[in-house]
Amino acid sequence: MSDLKSEQSGQAAREAGAPKKLFIKTYGCQMNVYDSERMAEALGGQGYEPTEDMAQADMILLNTCHIREKAAEKVYHELGRLRPLKDAKPDLKIGVAGCVAQAEGEEIMRRQPLVDLVVGPQSYHRLPQLEAKAGKGGKAIDTDFPEEDKFEHLVARPKARRAPAAFLTVQEGCDKFCAFCVVPYTRGAEVSRPVDRVLGEARDLVERGVREITLLGQNVNAYHGEDAKGRTRTLAQLIWALNEIDGLERIRFTTSHPNDMSEDLIEAHGTCAKLMPYLHLPVQSGSDHILKRMNRSHTAESYLRVIERIRAARPDILLSSDFIVGFPEESDADFEATLELIREVRYGQAYSFKYSSRPGTPAAERALVDEGAASERLARIQALLTEQQREVQDEMIGREVSVMFERKGRHEGQMVGKSEYLHAVHVGDNPAQVGDIRRVRIIGSTTNSLRGALI
Ligand code: SAH
Ligand code: SF4
Ligand code: F3S
């Protein structure tokens, strides 16, 4: 809608002090989803309210991801497409946040001059000042890793109702330095939020209707936050404290590193009622030579032993992972070892990626494997993972699960929710409300979801 009439009314609304509109597009991991919510809140204090319609926006923020090559290219492509909007509305502010902002910094403004604001993931609490500077026609950029903690400086949340499932970031950054990965550079060193802050935020979410919380961190199982008595607490101890919150029914966490799967965390999967039986535990490769060159500091064998211990604690747990194929030096035999590991574990779900060389990471110096071979390996690994996913889904048929309903389905009377195993479950003729948790019998399986009937 860019006809003259709507523009005039938009102008009039702004002059009358009506809220400005903010459009945020989020790429990448769940931590970016969480950050986008926090940025919307920070800018709420500046008179912005969210819009789903980019054409209505007074500010457009792209919250970006830098993990693979195409991710950054997509951002530049998307920025190019904003040109007509900016031409039609010169007051429109365009900002780039997230990991591309951190990695590229000023380069973004050089390559795409229509950008007014660049803000790195650790500086979101400074958005109001940055917005003010950009509002006066300046270029605003902040990619520091400030001393102060962004979480403590973000404005208090409005007490609006929330969807029943929420993310809560408890840990940020990473000290692992896998040879392929940009995260330690874009998100900085590993930091854990204090226990009380996490519990306070969780209670606040529950008061606003949240029943399931997913604890987030690039390396979430390395969590080591301080409690009120100054003691360092593990992720398992944090989960046990969350387990005490009335009204919170489900707890999940992601993403974990195999080396940080401590005994207390493994045990909690068998004993903590609210901790859901799903674990995303990326292994990347099944070849010890490649794992070593990736600087993963675990072997295929040590990973399999961790899986064994988790399954001993919680036999029905659904396992998920990430894989990279075509990492420098990966031979056919290395790749076969990865397929072998997959067969041995049997995943319910997994992500696989073709290696993408990231400037500034150690592996970027190394020779690439043949592109055709890498593509073929990606197709093969995906075929195997899809087959396993289908088998695991098919085995659910006839079983009873508990489903938390999150939204209406496409068909009349249908509701869609998640089982404890994180399967999407569609239930027809369903009187349940959003947020209800009900027992459901699984009656069918499709590509990426299950069908169920209320019991
Ligand atoms: N902190 C998490 C997530 C890291 S990013 C972890 O440690 O697992 C998510 C996934 O992206 C990684 O697990 C990895 O499989 C993939 N990835 C990261 N860097 C990559 C690169 N340069 N090329 C291809 N895939 C990559
Ligand atoms: Fe990246 Fe490795 Fe850290 Fe995960 S553990 S964020 S893959 S460096
Ligand atoms: Fe991407 Fe940054 Fe997350 S690179 S995966 S948005 S931590």
C-alpha cells in the first residue's frame, strides 16, 4: 500500500504522535528469535509497535545469521529489495542486527548505503540511543562487546499474554572454537546469566500464559550461572529449580555440546518430570580424523558412549543432531564413518549442511573438497536421515503421547501442538484450547508431522 492516500494518513498519524511501526525479520537460530522479541521491547520504549506488514513500517530491522555463506548473501539480497520502500518513504529507517552485523560491521553500510543502523548481538540494549542517532539522519553503528550485560539493561517487558511455548536465553557465546564456526567471533565469549534472573524471567513468562520454556544457549549445557548465594550452578541444577515453578509444565534446552553432557544433566532426563524426552546433540561427523580437524575435542566413540548413558537414563528419548559434510580433507571413508554413526544412533530428526568456508575461521585456510562429491554426500546423508525420521515417526503410531496445543490447524476444528518428543501433532475435531496439554493417541504419520486423536 503505497498510494498517496495511505501515505498522507500515515504522515498525519506520525505527526499526531501515533506509534511508529516496527518490522523485524529474523534469520538463523532460536537465539535470534529471542533477541528479536527483546529488540521489539527495547524499541517499544521509543514509541514503536510491531507490524507484520513491511510496507507500513517506519523501521525495518533484519536480525541476521552468519553461520553459512548463503545466509549473509540473503541479507544483502533482502536489503536490495528494500530500495523501493526507502525511495517511497525517505524517513524509513533500515537496520541490520545479529551475527552478520557483528561480522561485517561498517562494511554493510559501504556495500548497501541505504542501511541507517548496524547493531551487534551484544548491544541490543543500546538500540534506543542508536535509533535516536539514526532518527536524526546519522549512521548509527555499535558492534562492541560491552562490559555491561545486555539482559539487565533491556526494558521491562509489557505484561501482555504470551503464546504457551517460549524461549529463554540463559547462556550466550562460545569458547569451543570449532574450526568451521563463526559463533565464537560473532557472539563472543561464553557467558551465563545468573540463576535468579533466569527464574524471575521464567516466572514472569508463566504469569503471562507460558507453559513450556526452551532454555537457549549456543552451548547451553556449559551453563554455569551464579545463584543468590554466589554458588556456581549447572544447567541440571537450573532445570531442577525451574521444575519447582507451578504452572510451568515443560522444560527443554538447546544447543548442547557432547563434552558438556554432565552426569547430573544426563540423570535429570530420567528423574525430572518436566524435562522433555528430546535432546539435540550435534556430532558434526562420525570420523575421528575429521572431528580432530574440526577441533571438536570428542571422538565418535566418546559421543556414542554419551548417547548410551542418556538412553540408559531415558530409554524413549528422541535424539537429534547436526552434521557437516564436505569438510576439508573429508574422504569417502570419513563420510562412510558418519553414515555408520547415524545408523548406530538412529535419530528421530536431524539437520545436515554442506561445509561452507567462513572467513576468519581456522578451516577457511584449508583446501575444499570437490563440490560434486560434497553435494552427493549431502544427498546421501539427507536420504538416510529422512528414512530414520520416517521410521521413528511410524513407530509412534498407536502410542499415547501428551500434546501441548499451540495453534489452530488449517482444517475446521483442527488443532496443532507438540508432543513431548517435539513432533508436531495435528488433531481434528478438537475442542482443546491453545495452551491445553492433552493425552493423544497417534493414528498417522506424514512427512513432517503426526496425526492424533484425543483420548
Ligand atoms: N552451538 C550450536 C550451533 C552452532 S550453529 C552447536 O554447537 O551445535 C548450528 C550448526 O550449523 C552447527 O551445529 C553446524 O552443523 C552448522 N555449521 C556451523 N558452521 C558451519 C559451516 N561453516 N558450514 C556448514 N555448517 C556449519
Ligand atoms: Fe560453533 Fe562449535 Fe561453539 Fe557450536 S560448539 S557454537 S559449532 S564453535
Ligand atoms: Fe546464526 Fe548467529 Fe545463531 S551465526 S546460528 S544467528 S548465533
